[in-house]
Amino acid sequence: MVSTYGALVFLVGAVAMVVIAAFVSFQSTEPEDPKSVTQKVYRVRSLYFFLLLFVLVLAYGFTLPKAPYFRDSSPDVVVDVVGKMWFWELKPVKGAVLENGDLVLPAGRKVEFRVTSADVNHGFGIYSTDGYILTQTQAMPGYTNHLIYTFKKPGIYRVFCMEFCGIGHHNMFARIVVRKEGE
Ligand code: CUA
């Protein structure tokens, strides 16, 4: 037995199909020459292609030089960073010092961290005083990542390990004290 609901759905569907067919048939005009249609489509397509090309070239031109992969050869401060189970070894190379285990850096200077690991993969992450992540890179054995960062404001920054590296992972932190130059 067909339910009333089913019959209603069928009726509505049938009416909709008739209405759509009628609409399409009234809308249609003389068939267009397929050749001219093809040409029109090709023209629009090549226009879009060049537009896309233009946008991409512009986007790459503006953004690629800002990518962090270009080696900056003129850092004011250089620090070697070695991740070890489970602490950070921070070795000032140029323009920085160690004070009671804290790394002390000048504000407003371009700092290069040369980051590697002595054992497993670690994550070298630098956080602001209020706990926001500022920059990070991976510390990998047998490879050195170059992280460039300029600390604009004096203060106490923190380094945390960002990659689970074993039982002492949570102990891998260090302090970076940034001071106004000359203080
Ligand atoms: Cu080192 Cu987690």
C-alpha cells in the first residue's frame, strides 16, 4: 500500500520535473554554433590563466623573500644551541654571555641561534614572558638549524622543548635574559 506521504512526495517531484522542463524549454533559443562557443570558452580560459599567472608571480615576489629559509649572513649575536636529554646547552659565540646559567642578550639585535641536538630530536621554542611562543625550530642530531630572531623588548624569555623526547622532556627549559644594550 502506498502511503499518502509517499504519494505526495511523488506528486511534488513530478510537478517539479515538469516545471523545470518547461522552464528550460522556454529559455532555450536557437542552438549556437559549437565552434564559436569553443572559441569563447578558450578566450575566457586564457584570460583566467594570465590573471592567475599575474597573481601568482605577484604573490611569490612579495612573500618569498620573507620566507625564513634564506640565510642571513650578518647576525649581531651568535649562540650555539645543543639539545640534550634533558637540558639545553646554550653557548654564546658572539655578542652574548652566560650569567648564572642564563643566556644574556642585548635587545634590538639580530640573534642567530645555531640549533642542533646531541641525541634525539628536540624542539627549540622561545616564549615571551607572558607565555606566547615567539619563534621555534627543530633541534636534530647531525644537522644545524639556523634560527634568526630579534628580541625587541628587554625581559626574561623562556626556552621550552617542543617535542616529546623522553622521560625528562618537561625539564628541558632555559632562560634568556634580554637587556637594553649597555646595561
Ligand atoms: Cu627535549 Cu622534549
